[in-house]
Amino acid sequence: MQPIPYSPTLMKTLFTLLLLAAGIAPASAQYQTPGTGVRWTLAQLAAATGSNVASTGPGQYAIAGNLRLRATDTLVISTNATVRIASLAEINIDGVLLVNPPDSVKFTAQTSTAPFHSFWFSATSNAVLRKTIVEYGGGLKTVDAGLLLDSCVVRYQVARIGTVNTNSGAINISGGAPRILNSLIYGNARSAIASPSNRPTAPIIRNCVIRDNNTENGNYPQINLGIGGATPTVITGNRVIGRYNMAGGIAISNLLGTAAVTDVEIRRNYVANNRYGIAVLGSNITSRIVRNIVENNNTNPNANTGGSGLNFQGGATNTGVVSRNILRGNLWGVTMLRTSTTSAAPGPTVSFGDVSSPDSLNVGLNLIYNNGNGGQVYDFYLNMPDNVMAQNNDWGSSSAAVIESHIVHQVDQPSLGLLSFQPFRQTIVSSSRQGSAQLLGLGLGLYPNPAREQLLLRLEAAGPATVQLRDAQGRVALRRVLTPAEGHLRVPVSGLAAGLYTVEVEQQGRRATAKVAIGE
């Protein structure tokens, strides 16, 4: 039975944006601004008659319950401040919210164990948040809003408060073209950024650090987007780093058959240590995946349900070009399959390089090597009957026979399509791979990187292995003799100081080394 790296039923792509359950009482105090065109500061809002905002000290404010900024009103926060919000309180923005302090404005719960409900930005809102920290809440939600987040921190958002559902993503964007720039999004219960499956949304996500999300460890990618909008969805210059073994990296999907085309550009991102790297699922999607580094997306050892650097699944209208990427250390380099293994309709028509194409983007130049699982290299698994172009790429070898052995396609199984990988490029990594012959001989893989609690080493051979970690000064910081279980060694590292370490593994007279970061 051939591996099936993904199935739509395994991807939570019906991003239903949950409303408050009926009959659940909100926080007790409620206040809405008068809607008369007033321009407020926090101090003025705290001084307003009937307001549930109070000043509790210099630069310190508390919100006792629900607060609504009405459509014609403006709140400007241009000084440093901390705003503590009551449990389950909602902050609704229909007007203009402008936050731009010298250092930071923090919106947080009054008690971290009793989060506030959420920020909601409506279609009439015009919000710009800079240098803003939002923590211990139920997330931020936009509905057709032109929200700009720039140089912000969004962390510790929950998906449920007691029996009350909040949002499935720390930032839920529904409709419009919100911009999320230069921000840090981490430690949230589910996805960092999510959009619904049925409302056109075209975000720009640029130069953000998105890490360690999905603390619930459910089946949620860190960036989880449904159908696109009138302008291209742009995901560029981000670092998407995983920690939990069910968290994917970036997912773009149209599984409802929406006719409008989702146009997405995924460029210059670093995607590592997730359950999978980048997945493009469904129909009517045009993607350009260019100059990304996608590596070590192997944190879930079940290779039948994840581990691809790039995964394309769907129909012939799932089109795109993949060029100038580096794909390495994943359980699978690339996987491609039709909507299902029983589908008679053609699968995705994505090109990984065509030397005859006039398209200047369709040039190949991908570096795809050292992906694999179970002791076998799988740099490309063409798990469908359709042919795919993948010319002018570097496969980590200058031997056609070696490259062929790392690809699963028609040559291996007549029912599969043919991957046209010739002509290929002479490799630029062959010398380093030859110099790492001992490492290749052991088939060593390690994850996550960076590691915090434990380091998992993947070895091809059975039998005891000696593991040493040396610090930056070359001193032995840890030494263990361990026996692999199902091809893995688990090395506890929580007691080590944060820093860069050299891992040395010796097994059956063979030796391998690798680098790993411990801690933040």
C-alpha cells in the first residue's frame, strides 16, 4: 500500500468563526461611546460619565466589561500604557482605533487565568495598531475590516474560556485585506492566523515571527487560510517555527469548490520544525512558491499523515509554480496527489521547472535533498497518475541514477505519473555531502531544532548508540548511551543552558555530528 501523505479529512479547513453561545452572560459592565464624532484618549475615556474604563495609576487602566467604540468615534493611544480587561469582556471596534506609542501598549487580562473574550473589528472600523501587545484573551477578529498590525505581539490567546468558544485563531481575519507586518505571534492555543473557508480574504503577512502556536496540539497549521480575495494573498519574509507535533506550517485551502481563484504568493519564508511545511489543498488556487527554506518539518513521526516540505492536493485548477526553494530534512520533500486516491479527475498542475517555458518564474532552481523516512530518501513522491515537470533543479547529486532512487513516480509504480526531472543541475552540495559521509551512513535526523525539553534523534540502524552534546567551548555537556525505539532516540535536554551545541552520535563503529540549538 503506497503512502498517502495527506487526506482532506485530516486537515481542519472548515474555519467556522464561532459566535458566542446563546444564553451565556457577558461581563457585567457595558459601555459604548456616544457616536458623536468624539476623539478620545484613554484618560478622557476613563473620565467620561458612565464609562467602564478606569485609570488605576500612571499609564495604567482597567476595563470592567464590554466596550464598544462606535463608528464615528476615535480612540487614540499615543503614550505607553497597560490596559487590563475583565474576564470574558469584548472590545468591539466600529470606529477608528489608532495605537502608536513610543514603546508599547499592552492589552491584557486582569487575571491571566481568566482571559478576556476578544477584540472585534467590524467593517466600519479603521484600526492601526503599532507596538501593541495583546495577551491572555480569546483572539482578535476582523470582519471586512482594513486592520493594520505593525510591530505587534499577539500571544497566549485561547480558543475557549470555560464553556464559551472564542476564536480558532489568535488572529481571525474574515473578508477584506488586513495587513499583519513585522509582528511576533506565539504561544497561542490554535492557529496564529486563520481565515474562513467561505469568505474571500486577502491578507498580507510580512516579516513576522510565528512560532510555537497550537499549544492545544490539535490539527491546526500556524497559518491557516481559506479562499482568497480580490487581491493576491501575500505571505513573505516570515519565520514559521513549530514546537508541537500536530501543528502544521502554512496551509492554503479551497475545499468547498468556490469558483473564484485564490491567488497566493508564498515567498522568502523560513518554515521549519512543523508537522508539515506548506500545504496547498483544493481547487481554483494559483500559487507562486519562491525562495523559501522549508526544512526539518518532521516533528510528527507518522509519515502517512504529514511531514511534507511541500504538499499539493486537489484538482487540475490547483495550479502554480515552485522555484528557487530549499527543501531538506523533511519526511517527504514534495508530495502531490489528486483530491482522493479514487478520483478520476486530474490532479494539481504545478510546475517545479520547465526549461521550455517562457515564464521567467518557471525556472526550477530548487534545491531538494536529504528528505526521507524509514531509512529511505523521498525527495519527491508523485502520488497520482498525472505527469509533472521538475527540470533544472539540484537534487543533491549529479547522478541521474541516484536522483531517480530518491523519487517515487511512474518508474517505480506504473500507475503513477512521470516526474520529468531531466535536465537537472549539477549539485552544489555534493562535496559537503561527501564530507558528511559518516553522517549519511548513520542516516541521522534530529528535531525539533531549537529543542527545549527533549531532542529526538532519528537513526536508520538498530542497536545502542552513544550520544554526546558539546557546548560552544567544546565541553561535554551531556552524554548518554541509548537504544533506539522504533528508530528514534529521545535525549532529555531541559537541564542544559540555552545555546548552540554539537551533537555527536556513535553507533556500530560509525559516527555522525550535527548542530542543534537548545532553548530560545
